[in-house]
Amino acid sequence: MSKAIVLTQYSAPDDVAPASVAIPADCLRARYRALQGAPALVTVDYFTDLAAIGACEDLAAASAGVARYLCVESQDSGSYAGVHRVLMIVAFQVPATRVAEVERWYREEHGPMLLRAPGWLRMRRYRLHAGMGGKLWTHLALHELRDAAVLDSAERALARCTPWRAQLERESWFAQAGRFVYEYMP
């Protein structure tokens, strides 16, 4: 059984509610508003089983300004008792020849360093299964944060200045990563 998400980004202004996507009853949906920039809104539908997504008839439906990604979980740092208020999404188009290196970097260095920051609550990573309406990222990382202040932490600064990361930063695909910061909408 593979855990999965459907991540939908909406470029609509903050005051426009995104169109509803039909989802199975056992799915958990979270909605977020951009703290800065676009896309303005995002929903993340969490599924306990990739097979459950087949029941979602509207998954392939897309309209202007909507990007949708079906992703399979590759790593979860574990749940926590607190409440996250901010979601940072980092998206990459990793060349097939670099996937193993990126996986190792996230698991062995980058992820553990970020999770040392007070308020960096959880990290879940995903691989693209299908996507439409936007840039076809191959890998997504969803970082659940207590608040946006943790983005300025010393631990994050250290995680962003290692020799391993510097090596990856020299590659064009890494420099073209998508980074999006959202606040939770109850």
C-alpha cells in the first residue's frame, strides 16, 4: 500500500475559492494560501492508498491557472503532536541520472539538518506519478512548519550551505527548483 497525495495549485487571487475536486470520503484535504507570490492557493489531498485515487473522477480535470500533481510518498519523517501553520513545498525536475544522489542527499544530510530546527515539524517527500497543467516536477518535498519564522533559523541556514548542497546547486535543474510557502487555511 503506497501513500499518495494530489497537490493542486491555483493561480487565482486569494479571494477566489478554487473549484472543488471530488475526492473519496477517506481522503484528508488541507488548504493553504500563499504567503507571497503565486500560485495563490494550494490544496493537498492525502490518501492512505494510491489505489483510492482511482475513485476520483475529476483528478484529470484541469482549467486555466490550475496545476495538479499525483505523487507517491517516498519518505515521511514521522508525525508530531503540534499543529503546523505553514507549508513549504520544494519541487524539482530531477534528471534520471541524478535521482539516487538527490535521494541520498535528502535522506542523509538535508532532511535531518532541517528537522533539527525548532518548529520544523515534519518533512514528507514524494515522486511524481502523474501531473498536468503546470511544470512537471519529478520530486516534491512538503515541509510542515510551526510558523514562517523557522525559515530564518540557523539550522536552515546551515542546511543550505553544505558542500554537498553547493555541488547540487551548480546543476541547472537544481537552480530551477520551485519553492512555495503557504499558510494553513482552516
